[in-house]
Amino acid sequence: MLTALISIMMIGQLEQMKGPAPDPVAVDHFPDRLHAFVWRNWELVPLDRMAEMLDAAPEDIAELGRSMGLPAHQAISEDQWKRSYITIIRRNWHLLPYEQLCALLDWTPEHMAFMLREDDFLFIKLGNLKPAAEPLHYEAPSEEARERASAIARLVDTHLPYDDSEPLFAFIDDLSQPLPEDQEAIRESRFSPRFAYSYFALYGDPLLEIELDPFPDGYLARLAASGVDGVWLQGILYTLTPFPWDESLSTHWETRLENLKQLIARAGEHGIGIYLYLNEPRTMPQAFFEEHPELKGIDIGGYAALCTESPGVQEYIRNAVQTICEAAPDLAGIFTISASENPTNCWSHYRGGECERCAEPGPGKVIGGLHRLIREGIDAAGADTKLIAWDWGWLDDWAPDVIAELPEDTILQSVSEWSMPIERGGIPNIVGEYSLSTIGPGPRATRHWELARERGLRTNAKVQANNTWELSTVPYIPAVENAAQHAANLREANVDGLQLSWTLGGYPAPNLEVFAAIGADDTLSTDDALLQVATHRYGAAIAPHVVEAWQACSAAFRNYPYDNSLIYNGPQQMGPANLLWAEPTGYTATMVCFPYDHFPSWRGAYPEDVFIQLFDDMGRAFEDAATQLRAAYEAHTDDDTDSEALARELDVMQATALHFKSVALQGLFVQTRDRMIAAREAGEEGTVSAMRVALRDLLRREVTLAAELYAIQRRDSRIGFESSNHYFYVPLDLIEKIINCEWLIENI
């Protein structure tokens, strides 16, 4: 009965997940919404699946694709299909209503609601609203639509070479291959643990969908050769152990634990430990608490917290952790987020004062007590599993009390760069997290580590060694000197261990290697570490030139206009793939998903002109570094340079440049467009005409950037991808951007 109630709640929640339901954004550059749907799903959805959803024949859909100049539709592998669902949801969010989106993915409404809620805050990323798209069905195109499709086909013929292209997700096969014999694991380091996330894991339920292995042996070997000694994945207690109040919620828990045990054994062969991320206990629907009121904590919408001061919940947490550690006694560690992320304990979202059990003990004892329960579960199993308490979200006046209440053998983890003061373009700001442009550690982490050491606790630094939300759609930001200096600073600060990445940043990249090199040798300078890594990866002759390029990129990146609003809302993840509009969309940018045209949330604290200039400067600097490195290579073509590896390095450097240059152009476009609209409303025809000329010039420049990035992504499938968001864009999105710009040039 309870399971049925929860299922009904989930389906009802999907209906609630519409928010204000505004009109979808326009797709005027396509003949109509039907053509836009076919275009956007051509590389990602099987033809018969599209046809079935549209009540059409597959040949009808194929003909629509041909009319726009698209190449023959290719079969979509099962592996690609399962790895692309977020990309599919994002590109159809404004085109389809929920019922058709479920049909396209072959999901139930219940599953859609669960994924929107639990898959790394997907509904929040999508804007906490569902555009009011009408049902879409196939209709034979009108003459006007056919003429517009023919115009698109002519553009495609100009910009769409398909020869020698690398399929989407090809990088997974590359990373899964056996490691060359001349590469060995880096074992020695003053930093331990050193754990990262998989570059391509699915976030939701990786221990059940083992056919999509997040850690193939070849990839584990490459991580070990990059100095990584641990990897992490999300765990949800009620899916890993029996949920005592309704075990039907825990279906397949034994299978997950067996798969975890096997993964631990396999990773251990490479010297890599497995760490579980627990953000517990998860909230339950209000219907659950009608039967179990003694477990209820604070209300959170249609849900409520399982109160960790309730004896029943305490027993559940302790027993669940014990069950996990007994089934997988070699689990290397458990790390927690206990304030924010998902709402969990009553103090997790700062509202514990509303709970009659949690108000009096306060956040220190409640959160410290939660960690004691986890520690007791580990100890009851007789396991050596580490417990890492991450202070993410703890308020400043909480931290001393929480740290004082942690179990004695807890590791205290803090974001290294958090709260560092910066100045970019003359504008002062404060760093939150996810910054490679800022070199930690900062005052918050330093203060918390000192409190931990006073208690005899070990310390971890959470960093983003490879990339950040400053730019996530390249496998690493080639600001390698910044990574090296950060590692050296943490070595000097006597930090014990490292979490090297959140869900972004798990590529076996040079940034990881410099962290490993500096951790392995207390006397190694940052310059020597850079040269050592460049020589190992690309060859001795070209290595000094690679180091010069990394240093140039690092210096430029230290002027990144960091702001919390920018890193979550800006267009840097989409780069040239982000569309432009002749009129304001009225939409506000969303967290690492849809930047739209909302310039205020892109720029945060920075004035428009400063923001534009800083991104343009960075783009030019990265482009210059790539140009000079390419010239150096062409002058040394007969040496020991690993040409293929260097070509991939240049792709990353150039793609980074294109993203930054495009952000500057998009900011300038929106600024100029809005000025033109204001002039038009004021009847200033001369200004309108001048602005129109300027906009057309900006659009032509954006076409060039999109075409250049298209060529790179076609040969390098890593570009545009990030594990928790899948592909932000695929090659056809960059061609769509060209179509979008050309249409605006004609119609602005």
C-alpha cells in the first residue's frame, strides 16, 4: 500500500513539475517545430522511435531529414542511447510535452519524475519549470516549409563535412583499452587518498546498470598512471540496503552490493579504492509519515526529512552502513555532505530549529551525531573504511561545533579555494568553489583544517584539478601551471589527502599528473613538475614549448571573471552552441543547463563591458598559446614528439579558446541587441541601423567560431561532454547555431 502511495506521489509530482509553464522559446530558424525536432534528435534517437512518437512512418522522418541536407540516419547503439538521456531531455524540453518526452525515452511518468528529482538536481538544472509545449505530430510539410528546408540544406552542404569523424562517446572505448606497457601506476605520494569521479559514469544508479561500466580496467589503469588512488560514486541507502519500513523500495539491493564488492576487488588490482558518497537520509513523501509519524522531521514541500534524532532513523542509518560494510568490507571510504545538496537531516537546509527534536541540540550535535552513526555502522562491521566529513554548506558559526562532535578518526574535508578574495578586471569578488582560476587554499579551508588538527583529525582538500564549472565541456582546462601551484600550496599546508573532482574532472589529464608529481616529491618545483609531465606525455623536444603554452593559458585564466552566478548560469558550457535571439526570450538562465540570453545572470558582479573584455582576452590568449605551440611542433616534426597526443592537446586548447571567445561575442550580441531595441522604441532610426550592422558582424563572427568548434568536435568526441550533464551539445547543434545566425543575419 505504501509503495503504491509513493508511486502515485511521484506521478503527481511530475504534474507539479511544470512551474509557471511559459511559452517555449522560438525556433524560427527552422521551418517549424517538427523540423526542429527531427534535426535535434537525428544523431541521438532511433528513427523508428521518433516516428512512433510522431505517429508517422520512419520514411516520413527520413525524408524530413534529407530535405534539410542531413546525411543518412545512423543506427543508435544501445550504449549511446543509455548514456544520452539528459542530452535528449534538454534538446526536447521546449519542443515536447511531458507525455511525448516520456514516450520518446520509453520512460514511465513515475521514472521521469524520479530522474528529474534525483539525477543530480536535473529539474533545477532545467529551470524548475516545464515550457508549455503542445503535443507534436507529423504533418506533410507545406511549400513554404519545403523552401526553408532547402535553404537549410544549402547551408549544410557548405558546413557539414562528415568524413573521418569520431563517433559520440568514442573516448570511452579509447580509455577502456589496455594501458601501454611503458606506463605504470604512480603509487608514492604525500597525499592520500587521491580520489576522483569517473569521466563518463552515469550518476543515477551505476551499481545496477553494470553493462555501462563506470570504471573499465583500462580506464582504472590510466587513472592509476595519473596518480589517482581512489574513485567515488553516489550511494543511496535505501537502494543499497533494505529500507526497514518498506523493503520494496530497496529492490535489487543485494545485486547492487554484490556489484559494489566486485568493483572494489577489480579496482583494487590497480591500487585504487572505492569511495561512496552518502547524502543521507533521503526525504520521504508525506504519505510515508502518515504511517510513521515518529520518524518525521521538518517538512520540505510534499516531502519531509527522516529526523536523525529519531531512534528509529538512527537505528536505520547505523544498520544500513553496517550492512554495506559487511557486504563490501574492503570499501575504502565513505564521504558525506550533511548540509545542503539534497535535503536530508533537519539541519541540512538550515531549518533544524523547526524540529522539536533537533532545535535544542543544534547543528553541531545533530550533524556530528549523524557522522557518529555512520562510524558506528562501519565499526560494527569490523571494516577499515575511512569516514570523510565534508564541510560543504556548513555555516561559519557551525563549523567549530560540528568538528568538535565528529568521531575521533574522521577525516575533515574542505573545499580548498572557498572564500578566497579575488579581483578581476578591477572588480573585487569572493570565490565559492569550482575554481581553477583561483589558487588555494583559502581562509575558510585553512581555518577548518586547523580546528580539525587540534582534535587530532586528518584533513582532505577538495579541489578541481582538471576542470570546473568555469568550463566543464573540455576534458581539462590547460591551465596546468595553476593546478601545479595549487598542489604545491597544499603540500606546503600539510594537507593529508585530496578529493580531485566532483562529477566533472575525471579525465586522466596532465593536471592530475602534476598533482601526482608534486605529491610524490617534496623538493619538486612547479616548473620542474610541468616539464616532467610534458616530457612524459609529448616528448622531450616539444616539452618546453608545451610548458610555455600551459603557462600562458594559466596566466590568462587567472583573469577569469569568477562569480557564483557566472559559473552556474553563464553560456561558457555551451560556447558557440548557445543559440541567439532577435528579441529577448524572457527566460532566466538555469544552473549549468540553459543560459538563454539572460546577460545579468551571466555576468554576476561584473559590468557588461568588463565581462566581455575579460572573456575576449582569455579567448585570444588561449588561441595564441595554441598557435605558438602548433608552430613549435611544425618546426620539430622529425623529433620524438607524440604527434597524436599533441594534436589532442591542441584540440583542447583551441576548443577552450573558442568557448571563451564565443561568450564574449554572445555578451556583446545581447548588449547590442537590447540597445537596438531601446533605440527602436525611442524612434532613433539612425542608431537602429548602426546597431543592425554591428549585430550582423557579430553573427558572422559567431558563425566562424561554431564552424571551427564543429570541426574539432567531429574529430574529438571528448569535446562538449561532461558526465553529469552528458553532451551539452553534439555536432549538429553547432550547425544549428550556424543556421540560427544566418537566419538572424537575414531577418534581424
